[in-house]
Amino acid sequence: MLNSPMNPTVKITWLVVIMLLPVFGALLFLYTQENVGHRVLQRHYARLNEETEKFLKQDPETEKKLK
């Protein structure tokens, strides 16, 4: 953490959190740095996009009526 390219203020904040709550703070830091939740959501949204892609195609006749 000390050698990471983070903003120094953010580093100090994380150090204080980890010092006050060592186990929870360290786990929270690792969770936020690894973006575990973000990757799970990204896979979920990719699967939803694949499932709904067939519904996104525009009907040419409807497009003409809208013009």
C-alpha cells in the first residue's frame, strides 16, 4: 500500500482504518482494491446483455413509421 500510486491523503486514511480495525480494515482494503464486487457485476451485466441482445434489434418498418 505504501508504494502504490494512490493519493497520499487516501493512504493515510487507509492506514488509520487498518490501525483502528486491523482485521476488518485490511479485508476491506483488499476488497476495495481487488474490485471483487465490480467483477461479479460486470459478468452479470455481460450475461444480461447477451440474453437481451435479440430484443434490441430495430424493426425496419417501425423505424420508417417513426420518421
